[in-house]
Amino acid sequence: MTDDGVYRVVRNDEDQYSIWWADRDLPLGWTAEGTTGTKQECLDHINTVWTDMRPRSLREQMAGA
């Protein structure tokens, strides 16, 4: 089975990334990051930009410690 849908990269307030179908409303708490494409293109983009998997609040807490 192939997935030829169009997706977009989304990000939440904790700087966590995911993908979402481009033709659907975004779920609450998520904003479009600006990248759209195939599922694999979006996943590849996330793999490139999301280098620190810790939530933003944890990164900030650890930086202040």
C-alpha cells in the first residue's frame, strides 16, 4: 500500500514535531511549521531539524540549573 497523500510538518508549544494531513484542520495545540510534501519528505525534514528530542520546558529547566 502506498501513501501518496500530502502532509505538513507541525510543531507544538514544546517544540515537538509531527506530521499532519495537509487537507485537514490542525489539532489543538499544533501549528504549521511551513514544510509540506510527501510523508517521507516531511519525516526527513523533521529528522533534520528536530535534533534535541527533549521538550522545550525541560531544556529550559536544565539550562537554568
